[in-house]
Amino acid sequence: MDCTPDVARELSDYFTFDAPGAKFMPAFRHRHWDGKIRLFKMKGHTIYKGLIPRIKEFAADRGYQCLDHVGGTRFGLRSVWPTVTDWLSTIDLPNGRTPRSYQIDALDTCLGLQRGIIQSPTGSGKSLIIHLLHQMFDQYPVLIVVPTINLVTQMCEDFKSYGLDTDRSVHLISGGREKVSPKNICISTWQSIFEQDDTYFNKFKMVIVDEVHLAKAKSLSGLMEKCTQVPLRFGFTGTLDDTLCHRLILEGLFGTIRKVATTDELVQSQHLAPLKVKLCVLEYPKAVCKSLRHATYPDEIEYLVTNPARDAFITQLVSHTKGNTLVLFQYVEKHGIQLVERIRQATAGRKEVHYIDGSIDAVERERIRQAVELGDNQILVASYGTTSLGVNITNLRTLVFASPSKSKYRVLQSIGRALRMSEGKSHATLVDIVDDLRIGKHVNFVFQHAQQRIEYYSTEKFPYTLHQYPLSQAVALKTGLEALGLTNPTPSDTQATI
């Protein structure tokens, strides 16, 4: 970018932001980094190409002249297919499948752009959009990047269900698999290929990144920076961070963000299942609350995830749910392993209980996913990291947050696991475990996180109810069912204020 030194400094300031959570990062705490993200590089005066519209806004606001010229030849997609409808008329999807109007809108948006981000809710059929997008231009080699190894396999299985001969046309990359293939479509985790050089990436004509909100991770942004000669790049996501910095990074790497549908719209049109949120507020003894009043966040979490009465409540609750249930936890050694054993003991002979954490390989994860998908009365206990994102199990009836979280991504992506429709499914239920360790004016960390989650539920128009339970071993066993409304609530059930 050509500009004077003064303008360059203005641009640098304009595109500099405080990194979220920087104060907790070792590099900042050790004074090796000032906690800033700078999108405009003073050395070489460079910035992501996707931020050119923002540069024009910057110039217009200050009365600076901005030459409307970007190097490179535009890749004319409209010359291949004028409209998506024209192309759809030439193909047949299996089982009489017809793309929904918002899916066609998403495709038409991509058809008119070289770059772009499609924001569409979890459960809205992003894999079908991605499939149709690469099939519209099947003469071009395509790289599809997903965040986890189980999504590599799942994406391929989805394509097969849409009628694609995946054995002939799709190459899967994860772990130690070969990175190069003559097949036209490569599906890979970003971790498997980010060390490849520019030559590897620039042989593709299109790069599609699923769950693109993770592109703020340094390795994934570095991957996209190597795609200097790839004319087409598109990102897909159901959830975006509210911070301007994050949105600008994504715009820079992929282009304009287009929202094609909302969760509420898809629920109203019966494409997604209605969600009922039940917040189970567990009240701890005053002596415990007092002892943890000055606890750090790690100490508070340690107490909660190792609390036997809390686990007894969760165990009794999930062991009597109807239909398939997904229980999500955060800590493997401290919580997940012990919790799944409790649930197995409590449900012996009545329910099939599955378990997934990061140590379970992709083949086994897919086997478990299919077992739950095709079965009934199943319980899957899984870590957030392996299962909250992208995993497709349409017939989940109940979702349980066994570990506290305030991450908007994690909460909304996890909810997406339960919103998918299936035969006979009228609604889904989310059980959100809220740990109330408040005393006096002190509000404990995870209770604050619950307040944040409620804001997400309100924004997404998910109705919620609150139920208070004094936490003791006897109460946990007695009232666990009431938390889901599976038995009549007792008079002691009261509304809580969060």
C-alpha cells in the first residue's frame, strides 16, 4: 500500500486493538508483548486484502484520496453459472432433497463474490451448502478445512449422503495421512496442513473453511496468508465473536460477512427444533460459600468438578432422561472420566453409555456418533473440545452442560447439537447446571458465567426457566428428575434470580 508515513501511522492506530484476554497470556505477563493486535503492518505497509472496504471508509472519513484499484484478475463465477437456480435445474439430489431458500441465497452470495463469509446457524445445513458450492465448480481443485478430525470424516459422510462418489473424488487428510492427492476435493484439519508452504496451497482454486470463527487462531490465519494465489475463498460459521477486532481479522482473511438466517427464523419455519432451557441452580451450604469467597477461578472450578454431590445430581438427572442425551464436560481427568463411570453404574442394563475425549481416535468417534444417531435411549458423555463443534446427531433430545462456560462460541455451538430435527422430535431440552456460591455481596465466578449465558439465551430467543436445589446427597438423588420436569415439581421449587 502506497501512503505517506503520517497516514501509515494513522492506519496503524486505526487497525490496532487490545487482544481479548491478553492480561492472562504469558507473553503479556512477562512483558514480551504489549497485548495489541495490529492488522496494518508498518513494515511494507501491508494489510489483509479483505479490509479494502474498511480502508476506503477510513479514507472517506478523513477526506483522503483512495485509488480504487486492486491487483490481480477477477475470477468470473457468474460466467460459469448466472444463477444458482440455473445450476440446480441441471442436477438431482438424492431422496428428493431440495435446498432451502436461505441455502440458495447463501450459494447465490458466493456466486457473486470471490471471497466471503456465510453466517448461518448451527443445524442449518452448512455442509449441504458447502457440497453444492464445490459441485458448482467441480472442475476446480478444492481444499476444505475443518477444525477437528471427526469433522473430516463427518463432512465426507455428509457428501456421500448428498450423492457424491466420495471414493473417487474426496481425499481425507488428518494425522499422518498423505497430504497430496490427484482427487479434486481435499478435506483436512488445519492442524494437519498448516506447515505446508505456499506452493501446496496455491494449487487449489478454492479454499472453504468450516467453523471459520476459529480463524483467529494464529496457525489458521497463517494458513490463509499462504493462499496468495487462490482466487476463491469462503468461510462458514454459525457464531461470530462480538469484538470488532475478531470480525476485522475474518473480513481481512475471507471478505464480507453475510448473515443468511437466524436460529429463531429456522425454529419458526420448523427447520430447527424449539429449545427449552432449564437452569438448575445448585445452592451450596453457607459454610462452603464462605470458605470459597476469596478463591481463585481455578480453585473454584477444582471444588465444583470434584464435588460428589454435584456429580450425583447430574448422574441421577441424566440416567432418567428420555431419548438420547449428550452430557458435555470440560476437564477429562478431573471430571469426565469419573462422571461417565458414575453414569454407567447408575444406568447399568437400562441405557447404553458412550464416552469421547481427545484420546479417542476419529474412527471410534464416528462409530459412536453413528451409534447414537441410529439408536435411542443412549447417553453420550463427551468433552466440549471434541463434540460441542459441528458433530451431527439429529435425534438428541437432551443436552446437559456439566461444566460451566461463558464462551459464546462454546455455548451456542453446543446448543446446535440439540437443535437438529428428527422424526418424532417436537423440541429439545438444555439443562444448564448453575453453581450458586454467592454469599453477601460476593458473586462467584461461575455464577457470573451463568449470567452471561442467560444473555445468550435471551438474544437467541430461547425460553428458559430457573429451578433452585439445595445441594446435598439426599436432595441430589431426590430432585434430579424434577430438574427436567420428568416428575411433578415439589413445592420447594422456586424461581431464582440471576
